[in-house]
Amino acid sequence: MRLKKHSLTLRGHRTSISLEEIFWAQLQGIAKKQNQSVQELIESIDKTRKGNLSSAIRVYIVESLLKT
């Protein structure tokens, strides 16, 4: 799996996140279902994370998929 890098601003600071393409696709789908932008969804994940943001996003996606 190839990593795909995206840049965004979190809490006023530019940062980049690297995730596998399948995780980006799932993140976009979850955001759409929740009527949010991917940026808004990442911001909400960032507020509650412990540790690395990319890892927190992956865990959030897996937990979301297990709920369905």
C-alpha cells in the first residue's frame, strides 16, 4: 500500500498527515456520512487523540467500520 500525504491546518499550525490511500477513501466516506468536511473530521479526531495523529485517524476509521 502506498502512503498518500495531505497538508492541512490544525490549531493554527500547518501539518501533514500520511495515510494509506484506502484510509483516505474511508475517511472521506465517513466525513460525507456525517455531513462534515474531511478537515472538520480530522479536527474532531485531533481533539481527543492520544499519540500520533495518523494512528489516531486509523483507529477512528477501524472503530467506525466495526460499528456498522
